[in-house]
Amino acid sequence: DAAVEFLRKNGQAKAEKKAGRIAAEGIVKTVVKDDKVAAIVEVNSETDFVAKNDEFQGFVEAVVNQVVDSDAADMDAFMAEAWEADTTKTVKDALVEKIAVIGENLNIRRFEKVTAENGVVVPYIHGGGRIGVLVVADTDVVNDEIKAALKNVAMQVAAMSPKYTSRDEVDASFLEHEKEILLAQAKQENPNKPDNIIEKMIIGRLNKEMKEICLLDQVYVQDSDLTVAKYVEKVAKENGANMTVKRFVRFETGEGL
């Protein structure tokens, strides 16, 4: 017991020493249970070398499996939970131990858990964990074709990084702000054009922007004749399904760090 206590204190001291060091590498991992409940996590390391290390990868796997079983509402609550692999420790204790073993600052940066009440969750991992995506859909048919289509949608999310699922999610204040910016740009570029023409120009530019930031409005990467919404509609029809993409979660390693 004394030896365990010593190692814990030693690990904590090492973790505190490394805490100021920037950890912007790492990986994103996902897990899905019974097609209905899924989790996604980002865990950071200081170097890409450690991010590829089996010890680190195994730890991230354990973290995402803990998240999918957890009811924690935020990171503080999650870090205080008993560690599933050894309930005498907390998640924070397990992280501190891993920092001591690996010798780099590590950080469980963020997590999200999603549930598909009336359908399915499909995951996608890109670039060995550089980007992770979960797509949640309502569908009354769940088969291999439906899952493959939703994986294609998840790949679209990874590649094109939309901000919203559909226009319905776009905040009115965001639209007003964008209109102001576009109005200023249009007036500067076309000082002699009448207001009604400028208004039409703004609507056109706003629509173009919506097609870039809203997933379902985006041109479908694998078939430029379709939008993502039309692709989903087509697959649903082929499978006799009522299917709607409800939301997505996209984590990119080191994003914003």
C-alpha cells in the first residue's frame, strides 16, 4: 500500500511538472454500442510519435469505452468517475499514471456521447484518428446499405467540415450578422447599384454560404449532381426507408489549440 501511495504521488508530481507543456497531437476515437449509443473522444499528447504508441492508443480506447457507459455531463464529472479498469482509481488517477509511464503531458480534451432513439449512429475515423465523426440518423430501416450511406455522409463531414446539419440549425443572429457583412461588401464593390439589386446579391451570396456550411445543402463529394440531402433521399427510397440525418459530431485532433 505504501509503495502504491508513493507511485501515485510520484506520478502526480511528474504530471504537474509536465502540465504546462503543449499537447496538440493525439488521436480521436469512437465507439458504438448496438447501433444506438455512441461516444467520441479526443485525447492529446505532445508528439505524433506518442500518438502512434500502442500504450497511448490502448488508453484512448479505454477512455472512449468509459465515456459510452458514463452519465457524466462535463469533463470535471468524468475525471472524478471511478476508472472502469480499476475502480480503486478515478479517471484522473488513470491519466496521471499514464503521464508518468509515457513521459509526456497528456490531456483528455473533450468527449461527446450521442443516442439514436429512432434509428442508428454510424462512426467514421479518418487518417488514423486525425479526424473522427459520428452521424446520427432517424430511420425505420437499418441495414448494410443504410449504414454504408451514412458512413459516406460521415466521410463528407470529415472532408468538408460543415458547421450545421441543416439550415434549421442556423441561428438567426448569425444570419443577421452575415447579412451585415455581405451588405457592406456589396455596397463597397458596387457603390452605384440600387438597393433592390444589392438585396438580391446578398440573398444569392447568403445561399451560397449556406451551401458550404450546412451539411445537407452541400454538394455531395462522391456525386456532384446531388446534394447530400438528395443522396440521403435517394438511398432511403431505394431501401424503402424513412430516413433523416439528425445531427453529426466532428472532432479534429488539435483543432483550435
